[in-house]
Amino acid sequence: MDNDWADFRIFRLLMEGLRRRNFRVASEHLHTSQSSFSDAAKQFLEQSGVRLYELRKDNRLNPTEAGEALIELAPLLFHVRDEVIAAVKAIHRGEIRDLRLGCGTRVDPDLFNTARGIHKRYLPACQIHHSLADSAQLAAEVVEGKIDAALITLPADAPDLRIELLRRDRLVACLRADDPLAMTRSVLRPADLCGRPGIFYDPARHPAAHERLLELLAEAGVQMQEHSRVSHPIDMQRLVLEGDGLAFIREGAALLAGLTTRPILGKPWTVDTAFIYHNEHHPKTIPMLVRELKRQLAAESKKPAKEAVIVPPNDGRKPSAKTNGKAPEQLSLLDDLPDERLSA
């Protein structure tokens, strides 16, 4: 449907008239003629086929269900408009010559590349400097102004941060493909994990995430033997492959050959990935980048799931350490989802 007729002025008039339940009162507030409101309503009805209100005998308006929704939704249009104008002005003034973008070590690298590609479309000449580090370190660097924004795994706790949840991936057990559990079960029970040696991500690198994982295991009655700690997710897989124990990783992560993953029955825990930036001090293109990234992820979620990628165990590849005011919207790293999501 072609919606070119629906300009901002129409939405402004309709929102104000519906909100005040009276076109005359709204016209006085906006210093315009009462007829402009009725003309806007008529055009909206003719073009969309949507009736936004019923007119009472006393000339007051009773918004329909669609009209009530418009009152709430129309401000989003103006918010996006303001973001776009702010970004264009900043680009015109030469304020965005480069972008310092961080990526957490447990973040899907494809997600980072997608974010980078979106910003390149907005501003091809902008130089994007990458930082690969632990989520806690990146969050601190955003607050301190050392980098502009980052993709991290939650939780993150800083009042100066804007935290935008992007994706929730199920947390699954990673074990050898020839492990008796993997060969006999498609889903593991919490009891299957008890007493097994565990390989954990170094708690010093993301203390809040480690603490939350231990809480979830304890709540499930799981007591694991901590066998090893590692500083990078790929090292987790290498130790699992060597038979040192099992680990918990993000579902869909690339796997070394000889490994497999299994969900935990009744415990649909998730690894939550978020985009963070400073509440006040950030490149004006960032809000639009986040908005487009969310849109693409929503569209991607409707496609069939991809099969796990298997990579050779001894290919020698290891990620390089260096690659070329308001309260935060706090979210948890590992949250229980409704049980029906387990089989999704």
C-alpha cells in the first residue's frame, strides 16, 4: 500500500484532535483552523479506510479502537523523524568522521558485522574502529567515552548506559558428540549435569554473568564440578573436545568438529545480546542503527533456523585480540523463558 499521502502534519492533527476529544479545542491549542482537522480525518478515512472516531451530538469525539491506538503510536513517528534529522545535521557538521564500536567475546560475530554494515550504508566514508573485549570492559569503556557503542552480553549495570536488547539465544550444554549423554539423549535433564566436570568462562571477565549462571544451576538443583576456566569461548570448546568436561554456550554458535549441543529440559535459559551506548553522549547515527538492526533481526527470526556450523578442531583459527541521565533499561543475561519456548 502506498502511504505517501500520510504526511507528518496529518498525524499531528489527528493525534491532537483525538487526544483532546474535540477538534475545536485542538485547533486552538495548535493555532490552526478547525476545518484542517476535519479535512485530515476525511483524507485519512478515504485513503486508509480506517475510521478513527465517532462524532457525538455535543461535537465531542469518541475515538475508535484504531483511534486510541493512533494516539499512542503517532509519537513514534515524530521520534524517528527527530532522530533522522539529528543524524543528518551531525553528518552535515562533520561530527561523525569515525565510529568506535566494540564487540563482546561471546557476541555472535555475524551480528557485529551486520551492525557495522548498516552504519556503512548510512555513512560510507566513516571509519569504523573495532574493539574486541569482554562485555564488562566494553561497558566501562562506553561509560568512560573511550568507545562510542558496543554489542555485549548482559547483564550490564550502569545508569549512564542506554541498553537495547537485540536477541535472546538459548543457552545449551556443549559436549563431545561421542559422549554417552549426547548419543542417548536429544534433551538433557538437570540431573544429567550433576557431578559432571564443568568448563566455565572466567568469572573475572564477566562477574555478573558467572554469578547468574551459578544461581540458575543452583535453582535447578545442579551441582557441577568446576574443572577449568577459560578466557575465550573457543577455548571452552577445545577443552570440551579434549574431554575435560562440558560447557554452556550460545545455541547456534559455530562448533568444532566432534562437538554437539543439547538443551536442558524445562530450563530454557538464554544468553541476551544487547547494543549499548551512552545516554547523552553518542554519535547521532546510533539510534537509527539500533532501530534498523532490530528490524533486520525481527525479519530474520521469521526465516527457517540455520543448521549449526561445524569448523575443523585444529584449523589454528583464534579470534584476534584486535580487529580491523536516564536509568538503564536493565535486562538479565540468563533469564527463564516460558517453557513452551524450549521447543521453539
